[in-house]
Amino acid sequence: MENLSIIHIDMDAFYASVEEHDNPKLKGHPVIVGGKSRHGIVTTANYEARRYGIHSAMPIFMARELCPSGIFIQPRMERYREVSNIVMDILYDVTDVIEQLSIDEAYLDISDIKQDPLYIAKTIKSEVFKQTGLTLSVGISYNKFLAKLASDWNKPNGIKIITSDMVPEILFPLPVKSVYGIGKKSAKKLNDIGIFTVDDLIRLSEEFLIELFGKSGGEIFDRIRGIDHRKVDTSRERKSIGSETTFNGVTNDMEILKSYLREFAYEIAQAMKDKGVQGRTITVKIKDENFVQHTKSKTINSYISSADEIYIIAGNLLSEINLEKNLRLIGLTISNLISLDLEQLSLFD
Ligand code: TTP
Ligand code: MG
């Protein structure tokens, strides 16, 4: 059997689920997250609200007409980023070969891990649920295109494996727009010549597709046959810099914890200097004696890079963490980075 080496994960109704989790009274009601003004649009809706036909990018006023009893909430990006960081940290515990596609979506290449892919997927799901109370959907396959298709298959809270022998059965009935690389315009081009499904599309020659779409025609030709050579691209480096330590034993001694944060702050400041970046989100992460992880983040308005500034914010965050339980681990990261070079360049734009 082929190598099921790619996992794609996607959080379920992400922003809406975070809102439900933080305010359980919302559970069971249609929840719509989006800009409040008349001209605002829906960023996402929970599955209850989707039953009314509400979806991302729909104008809010239209969503209100479809579902007057809906609960409309303004996005809290900082909170979503914080949860996203926890999820990504869990993925980085599995492997470093990760490509984060958006705030709630990532590919993992698990070729080097000697565990059953299904077991890895279940571990990710249970760990994410444990640490965030949220569900996600996981797709497993032998390439990126199929893994992403798979994560969408049993949403929400799904797991789906696509093997090569399933490809015709799964791909052929799909509308052409489900194929990665076929956007709205290309779909229209195809529909105009009577091609609606992958089953229609697969009858076209590679030459014809290249004629129609240029170079990407060849990729589409391969893709609908279940072939996709794209690698999980780790070059989009994680936009954060951090350090963490697992203690030999456990501790909740504030002075000891603070001395770690001070040391991390100096390491981070040095690394930022080397890379020529500044940042404005500071996150303190801890793992308690029961292995439960907590994070506290603060985003400030201005970019900072000095060890002292980082340390002061980190210390304040630490004081907000409940230290009744002993800790096994403490970590500090800075994210929301900008490159100083880029900023200087942009002055001349
Ligand atoms: P998605 O993963 O596309 O959507 P979702 O997580 O809300 O729902 P599901 O995956 O279960 O279908 O996007 C992730 C988040 O990104 C989403 O919660 C809100 C945000 N988003 C926008 O801000 N604008 C958009 O147009 C879309 C599609 C998403
Ligand atoms: Mg999602």
C-alpha cells in the first residue's frame, strides 16, 4: 500500500467554536462571528447557523435576515491566535515538518514517524481537545491534495483516510471547483464547455488542459488522477521565537520561574537581534504537574526587542497564572514579528 505520509488538519468552525468554548451559554444556538456594522461580513458561523444557509463572506445583514434569532459576535483575533498557537504547538510536538496554511489549518509530513497515521491523528485530536476544548477534522493520505480533501470529508470532528484505490470513487463525482488549482474563473471556463464534474474532466487530454489553463493544466491533469508532488513546505518559518525548559522535578517557586523567564528573555532578544526582527505578542506557556498546558498571551501596540521589555511583560503574564499546582515546564515566546529591514524598505515604497 502507498505511504500515508501526509496529514491535513482543520479546526471546526474555528472562531465560532472558540466563542462557544469561552461562553458555554452559546452552545446549541446559531452563532455568527463577523463585523457588526451593516456593511460587515460573516467571518464564520457555527454548524447550527450554517443550517440557515449562513456561510463565510456573506453580508451580515443577509445573515440576520436568514436567522434573526442568531447570536452575532465580533471577532476577537487575539484570542483566536492564542488558541491557534496552542494547536500548532501540539502539532510541533508530533513533527517539525509542518506547513501552516492559515490560522486553523496545517499540513504535517509524518514520513519519518514510525507510528500508525490513524493513531497519530487520534492523538492530535485528543490532545487538542484536552488543551483547548475544541474539535478539528483530520485527513490522511499520500499527498497534500488528497489529505486536504480528506479532512473536509467528515467535518466536523472527522477523521478520513484516502488510499489510492479510493481515488476514482471519491474524486470522480466531485464538482470541478473542488480540485485544488481550479478557482471560480477556471470552473466557469470548464462549465461553459459542458465540463461539470471530475468525471467529465478526466476525459480531457493533458494537451487540451494545458491549452486551456497553461502550465497549471498539467498539474490539474495529474491531480484528478490522485497525483500531487507538492512537498510540505516548512520554509514558511513559524513566525515566533521562543525558549522553554522542562524541569528535572516540579516547582511553583515564583523566584525560580521568574529567573527562567529572565534567561529566556535574554536568549530571545539576542535571537531577534540576529534575525533583525521585532515582535509585539508575548506568550508564557506552562505545563502543570498533571501535564495540562496553559498559555497566557499579551499583544501590545508597539514592537519591542529588548530583553527587559520582554521580561516585564512575561513576568506580568506569569503572575496571572494559577500556581496552586506545581509546574513541569515553563516557556516564553514572542510572535507577531516584523522584519526591520522590510519596514525600512517600506518607508521608500
Ligand atoms: P475555515 O477553516 O475555512 O472555516 P471554519 O474553521 O470556520 O469552519 P470549518 O473548517 O469547520 O468549515 O476558516 C478558519 C477561520 O478563518 C474561520 O473560523 C474564520 C476565518 N475566516 C475568515 O475570516 N474569512 C473567511 O472567508 C473564511 C472562509 C474564514
Ligand atoms: Mg476550519
